[in-house]
Amino acid sequence: MAIKFSEDVVPLGDLKVNPGRVLKHVVEAHRPVLVTSRGRGVAVVQSVTDYEQADEERAFMRAVVKGLGDIESGQEVSLEKAKVRLGIS
């Protein structure tokens, strides 16, 4: 989801004049838009669907990193023990 500066940077004035065009671009391109004011980034506009997907991916990656840390510190549990703890046969 790399930003394309030629397409995904919008001055705040353009957003005020035509918000529908910016929102349509965000949804269709599946990339966030950087909103600028006086040449500086002030906000990011992203579709809800893309935001939720990215949030789920971040949560998954955090869980993987935590799991790898648990393994490195010797806190792993065998599949059999996990099934017993969870009441799964």
C-alpha cells in the first residue's frame, strides 16, 4: 500500500472543494490519501474497509511476534496440553 505522491497527496483546499472525488479515489485505489496544509501533511484519509484490514493484519503480526517471543523464552505448550487446557478432545 505504498503512497503514490503523484496521485495520493491532496491539498486541504482540494478536499474542501471536492471531497467526493477524494473519497472515491481512496476507495477505488485502496491507498490512503495524505492531506496537506501549507505543504505539510496534516491528515490521512483511508477507506474503512482498508483500515479494518490493515488493523487486523497488525493484530495478527503482533500475535505472531508474541508467540515467537514465547517460544524463545521457553513458554511453549505441546498440542496435547493445549487441547486439555481448552477442553478439546
